[in-house]
Amino acid sequence: MTQTDTVSRILDAAEVLFAERGFTETSLRTITSTAGVNLAAVNYHFGSKKELIQAVFERFLTPFTDSLVKELDRREAMEEPLSAEALLNSLYRGAMASLECQGRDPQRFMRLLGLAYTQYQGHLRRFIVSRYGDSYRRFAGLLSKALPGLDPVTFYWRLYFMLGATIFTLSSFDAIEAILREDFGAESSLQETLERLVPAAAAMLHADA
Amino acid sequence: MTQTDTVSRILDAAEVLFAERGFTETSLRTITSTAGVNLAAVNYHFGSKKELIQAVFERFLTPFTDSLVKELDRREAMEEPLSAEALLNSLYRGAMASLECQGRDPQRFMRLLGLAYTQYQGHLRRFIVSRYGDSYRRFAGLLSKALPGLDPVTFYWRLYFMLGATIFTLSSFDAIEAILREDFGAESSLQETLERLVPAAAAMLHADA
DNA sequence: AAGTGTTTTAATTGGTGGTTTGAATTCCTA
DNA sequence: TAGGAATTCAAACCACCAATTAAAACACTT
């Protein structure tokens, strides 16, 4: 078993278990035993449980963010004025594509993102903002240009409303989908939900202040 | 120290600590010591930590829900057609008023609600739905009537988008407000944020499908 | 005031958590 | 292939946890 193998086995197991149960509810013993590695390997390779959690997010967020930045470069190079809908579609579709071509489950990613924002007293939130904040500020700047005449404070609040709607619904997608299936017999895929989310979010951003 | 005193001291301390750190990150020892009561009092009065958590939510949600139901009764008795915006205002304002007149911090309430929904292995989610689901189904029914012609599945997804936007932004109100204050020098009150949220949510609900 | 049921207390139990250690093993290079 | 670094391993450590128990303190009735 090579080094990288052990490291990625730990990350794989941690990713799944964290998404299922949360961070404090997942012990290192559970992670290492499902990964099939020794308990001490976590502290050896990552230093601590906290750093393992950050590493899980790094592996998720770096390609996600890179693909967004590339997509924004591409879009901007076109010189066409970017509509809010187009930007939202770039964000969601680009992100989904980036995750799927990696073989990662987009739902799990959203679930982790949701946990990052509610658990751990905001350690993770700060980590994510400091590491990836610039890229998302760029996205926000472009989106803001697509909504001329909207007062900046209102715009930013609505951006957070959108973030909340996205993270909340996608991170509990399974639970919500199960409820709707029982009540209406209608199945919804993640893809369809994003297609519902984009126009709804756009309408929210465009609303009169 | 009378019985009710001990019980409510425990609930007060638990409420604050849970909202600050989450459930598993808060030990009974921390709760009882900040409450100034003996460790065994929790298990004596509530049975277990799990039941204490439920009790904290019950104390929060029961007056909250009761005030919503009364408001809905009042509104329905007026026989006027209810607009979506009016219903949202009833929900938010009624709830805020109910919490504030109790001397409870609305933000803390939202923070707890956020935690309840993200704890996946969700005994809390089930507890809340089974206890208060009927009242909120009634609200959803009225809101749905205010949006004729909207396909039910789309409506419900948008309801969850709205719930997500609300819980997410209000539960991290402090953090978001701090960022906006730094970037724009503009302070936002919780009241103002709700006044931004209502039209944004209404626009989302009214969007073309 | 005695007695009964209730509440609080302090000490204990059995268990799990993250982390550390030092020896054993594997890997790579010289 | 020999030697040294990197990695793995079993075991242990120590802090902390929820829950229980039995005795002490209290409140309330008769």
C-alpha cells in the first residue's frame, strides 16, 4: 500500500462518513476501520482530526473552484454581456460537471458544504472563506454587474438568500425528495431541482427592491 | 431552588450552549455547571440528553407555532383573499413578535432550527415534523392557494428554497452582517433583513415556471 | 412533628474519544 | 544489497463523556 493510497483511502472514507453523520459524530476509529488503515495513520498523515476535515474540503473545493474560475474566464472572454441566469447556470452546471467527471457525488458535496456552515463553530467557514473567497468574490462581482441599479447591500443579502436556498435544499435533497415523492408520487432528480432553482434564484435577484 | 427553577435554568443554559456549539459539542457537564445545578439533574428531570434537546425545541416551537396558528385563524376569518406576501409577513412578523415578547433571541432560535435540520441522523427533524407538521402544512396550503396555477411540485420545492434562505441567513446573521458592515459600512438589523427577505421570497414564489 | 414522596447531591461506572509512543516493517536510494 | 528514511502497527494514555446509584436534603400532608 503506497503512501498516496493510504491518504486517499482515509479521505474517501472520511468524506462519506462526515457527510452521513457530521464531524463530531464520526470518530477516527470508524474512519480508519472503514478505510482499512491503522488508527495512527490519520495523525501521522494529517496531524489532527481538524486538519483531516480541512483536507476533505480542500480535495472537494479546489477542483470545484478552479472549474468555476475557468468558466468565468471563458465567459468573460466572449465579451457578451452576461445575464444573471447565465451566470447562475455557469455556477451550477460547471460545478456539477466538475464533480461528476471526478466521480464525486454532488449531493455529498452539498451536504458537506451545509455542514461546514453550521457545524464546528465556524472554523470551517473561516477556512473556506480565506482559501476560496477571492474566486467567489469575482463571481459575485460579475453577477452584480448583471443586475444594474440594485443597491449593493440588497444584492449581497439576496446572494446569501440564494446561497442558503441552494445549500439547504441540496444538502437535504434526499429527505425533501422523499417527502415530495410520498405526497405527489413525483420523482425529482438533482438535475431537475437545479433547473427549478436557477429561475427561482434569478427571480429573487431581479425582484424590485 | 424550586423544581421549575432548576428545570428552566437547565433549559436556559442548554438553549444558549446548543445554539453556540451544537449538540454533540455541548456536554451535560457544561450545561449543568453554567446552569449552577447538579449534573444528575438533567437525567432526573429530562431522562436523557436527547430528551433535553427535544425539550429545548418544544419550549421554543410551541409558542412560535401557536402564534402562527392564531394569526392564520385571524387572517382567514377576514375572508379577504390572502396574498403570498401577506402570508409571509404573517409568518415572519408573528413569529418574531412571539419570540421577542417572550424575551427570546430570534437569532438563537433560527440557529437551533438550522442545527435541527442539518443533523442528518435526524431524530430532531422527525420530532419537529411529527409535533408541528400539521400547523405548517396548513400554512403551506394557504400559501399554495395564494399562488394559483403553480404546479404543486414546483411550489413545494420553492417552499424549501425559501425555508433554506430563511434558516441559513438568519442563523448566520451575525457573520453575514459583520461581512457586509466591513465591506459597505452599512449596518443591518434583523428587522431590516426580514424586510429584504419577504419581497425576495415572494418574487421567488411568483416566478414563471 | 412524623412520615411520605420528591428533589438534589456526590461518587462511581463503563465506555469512547483524540492523540502519542516506540518498535516493527516497508520503501527507496546509494 | 546494505542502510537509512518513511510508513505502519499495536498498545497505551489520559481526558472526557452520559448515565446510574444510594444517601442526604427538602417539601408537603396528616
